[in-house]
Amino acid sequence: MQGTVVKVISSSFYVEVNKNIYICTQRGVLKKNKTLPLVGDKVIIDINKKVIEKILPRINEIIRPPVANITKGIIVTSLKNPDFSTNLLDKLLVELEINKIKPVICLTKLDLCEMTDDLINTINYYKKIGYTVLNNTDTDLIKQELKGETTVFIGQTGAGKSTLLNKLFPSLNLKTGEVSLALGRGRHTTRVVEIIEIDDIKVLDTPGFSSLSFLSYNLESVKNAFIEFKNFPCIYKDCNHDKERECNLKKAVEENLVLKSRYDNYLNFKKEFERK
């Protein structure tokens, strides 16, 4: 029988089949091959034995949070407490782009932040290159983005993912937490990854995190995930936009056609590959 993994707790896999939930273990051969079912996986189970027999091919998967077969990602981005970080935002965008998951940026805590010209210009840049950018008060627009999708809510701990989900769906009553003033980041309130289904909307609330590494990818895929870079093709197709002299992308940065923080973040990610 085919079903969907909707929650994972330790070695227990909650599989939904025709609106019924079966708590399953995984078949021994899957353990032997170190193939772990993820939330979102389509699986074949033996209902009588409560065992996952097979994991069906994935459309995509994300390592952190560990989820599969996601169609849209809401990047919940705090402007203050924790402070706005283009580095983390760009990492999350790269992660979603590589996995062909449509990103939507949702800004939170606007009331705590002074909207400087630099911040406004940065936000407008992401809109200009094609990303949907919404505020957490735009609940109707966010719900429109969720319809018919399987959506993961991701972002830094304390950015307000669970708070946003509670605002969208008050009946959820998800636990929320405050941001540590000493550390400048939030305390983890979401402990497990779980698909929450309401009408034709499927959303995932996930544990937050303050760092991310995508070294399992290759540099070329990361470079291509900066979607606006392709608008400035270089003479050499293998140009890495770093030390090359005749680089059209570097010229675009100098002419303020490409946001400098985006380019700087790309170089930082490139250095991660070179170090490790």
C-alpha cells in the first residue's frame, strides 16, 4: 500500500494512507543501505506488519531540515532579533534553487526594525530579480502561495516560523519561543519535522537553525543557483567570477547591476568549497 511519511520521531515513521496514520519501522535492507525515509517521502508499506518496504523515487530532498518531495519553500526572514542576514537568506535560496523548489521570502518583525534605504534597496533587489517577497502580515497572499503545494517553512531559529503558522492557521496552536538576548538567536521550539494538512494545503514546520552548509553540492550548481548571474554571461563559460580578469559579472557588480552582498556571499560560499 502506498502512503506518505508525515512525521518522523526517532526510528518511528508516521505514514498516512487514505487519511489513516500507521506508525511504521523500516525494512532491514533500508537500514543496511543507510536509506532513511524522510518526511514527505512516498513509500510502500506492509500495513499488517507496519513496515516501510520501499521508498519511491524523490522529486527532491533537503538535508537540513530532512524533507523530501517539496514544491515550495517559505523562507521566514527576520529583520531584527535575530538581525537580517543576506548570507543566510542567500544560502537558503541556493538550497531551494538547486532542489527546484520555488522560494518565497517572508519578512518578519518589521515593527522592530528601522527601514533604512540600504535595507529597502536590498529587499527591492530580491523582488527585481524575480523573487516573491511578502510581509508576515500578508496572510491572504501567503495562503494563496500555499494552495495546492507541499511547502516547507525554513529560516533561522527565532525568525518566527511557528508564530507565522499560528497566524495563518490559529487552530494549530504551535509552541513558540522568545529570542535569547544574550545569544541573539532563538531557542528551538519545533522539535520534529511534520506535515500539517489543512484542506488542500500541506505545510511543514521545521526546527530552525543558524547555520547551513551545502558542501554536498558542486560549485557549478551553487553558481547557477544565483539566478541573476546568468544575465551577465562571461566570455569563458567556465568563469567562476572570482580572479578572472574579463568577467562580465564583476563588471555588473561594479556598475551596481548586481547586489554586492549577493556577489560577496557567492565568493564566501566558493571559499567554503576551497577550504573543505
